Amino acid sequence: MSNDEALLVENAERSAIDEAHEAGIELLLPREVPLGGPRAMPVLRSLPNKHRHMIGAWCFADSFGPTVLGDGPGMDVPPHPHTGLQTVSWLVEGGVAHTDSTGATHTVRPGGVNVMTAGRGIAHSEYSTPDTTVLHGVQLWTALPLRDQGMAPSFAGVDAVPVVDLGGGSVARVFAGSYGGATSEAPMFSPMLGAELRIPAGGEAALALEGSFEHGVLALTDGIALDDVPIGRGEIGVLEPGRGSAIVSAGDGEGIAILLGGVPHPEEFVMFWNFVGADHAAVERARDEWMAERDASPHDRPRFGFVDDGSGTTLPSPRLPTVELLPRGRAKRRPR
């Protein structure tokens, strides 16, 4: 891309952000990043973002697909660690097999959800299933409250989540927290919401919102709009607390989006690679222990454990920066 082309893209993005802001919506634009090991799959990462790090307790959002696997790699993520967070995997199409160091194994498919609670430390792997021809979905993280970051790791695989009729053919599938009188079985540790919205072509979903929550709408298909503001695929439109309602609409095809919500997260923390901790020292310890344990025998891995997935490999952690990582809150102070 030439400098002139890059400038045009930057100006178009700034224009979209400014137009959304005028309508009371903060627009988060994604960046493309590789997910996993040597055969990395490209994903769109919209959280954390330049000025916003969280929506409620949601601190990370990757969306991917629809990807035809014959045209490129699928999900191929060998064993790797997590601390201080939960991973939430939701699919629109395809299947992903999960194996972790607690001994849990579960394949998530559309309509179900995988939720892994890392607590003080866990390792897991994720691979798209052999029968998957198209992969489409999201992986999300929630930051555990600091009081819960030392808890024992656990896993919940839910095969069917409750469905809420939004009228006009639109539905919400509630995979985290509660919405519209329905509550997911998946364990959560903060007041929050995660739901997939399905909206027929040309239709709209009228959402009743919890006024104490901040909310985000993550578009997984083209043609999504939030209160008439276009939200591109992989983008998130954010609504601040105090909003009691919103309209999400679809374009020419069926619209699919993820509705996220939660009370503004009050705590600051450090997030580095796959680790969430109270401060730099906490994530440094986690990194050092993972790098030591990944070369140890399967029975000598006291913090992260062993993932028995047959891969015989693990992902190394990147090096920490030479400067101390400072705890950060839900949003970055904007320059005046």
C-alpha cells in the first residue's frame, strides 16, 4: 500500500469514527493478527483497542471467518497458558476441539459455548475439527476480578444455550450472563452479558439494555448497523452506561452480531500475551513458570499442568518488554 492509499484509509477510518461519535457510539476498528503457531489463522482483534481496553469485564475479542478451510489454515493452536481470565469460545459455523490441563475435553459447535476459567493457571489447546469445512465465530476473554485470580482452574462445555425471541424473526442466544429472562449455564464472576444476535435480512432487533451496563455490538457479517450507524465486520460499536434501548439492524443478508455487556470494570490490571495479573511482577512470574514448565516432565508442571492432546509441543511466550508494564483500566485517557 502506498503512502497516499494509507492516508485515504486512515481518513476514511477517522471519518467513520467521528460519525459514530456524533451518534453517541464509540466505534472500535479491528486489526488483523495471526492466531496460534506456525500455521496461524488470521483473525480480527477489536479488543483491546487503542483507547478502550474493556467492555464490562470483556477484555479481549477476536472474530474470524467465515473461512473456507480448504483455502487456508484452520484453528491450530497447540498447548499454551492462561492466568487471571476466562476464555469464551462461540461458533457460528464449524467445530473446535478443546483439551486442557484439568483433563477436560469438549468440542464446541454452533449453539453451544466453551468457557475455560484460568484462575491461577491453566494450559489448553484448540484445533478445528476434521469435519469443519467453514470456520466462523469469536473467541472472547473476560478478566477475572482480582479476588478470583488465584482460584483453581476449571472448564465448562455447554452444548445448548437459551434462546430469547426478540420479535420479527430475530433471536438472541445467551451464552454468558443473563438477557431477556434467560441465563446461561456458563460460570461468570462479574455481572455481564454475552449473546449472539440473529436478524433476518432487512430486519431489526429492538434491544432492551441494562442501564448500569456498558454494551458493545460486534459485527460478524456485513450490513450490521447499531442505531443506524454502520458497524463493519469485526468492528464493535460501544454504548456507554445509561442507555435503556438500542436497535441493531441487518442489511441484504441475514445479520449476525455479538452483544456484549457488563458493569464498567473497576479494577486495573496488567495483560501480557495470555496472562492477566495484578501487576508486572505477577505476569512476569507466570511467564517464567510457563517457560520452565513447558520443558519439564508431564508430572512436574505444578502451575499450568500438562495438556494430553497428542501434539507433543507447546507455544513459547514472547519476551516481556524491558520497561515495567503498568496496570491499566477499562479505557485509556485520551490526549487533550
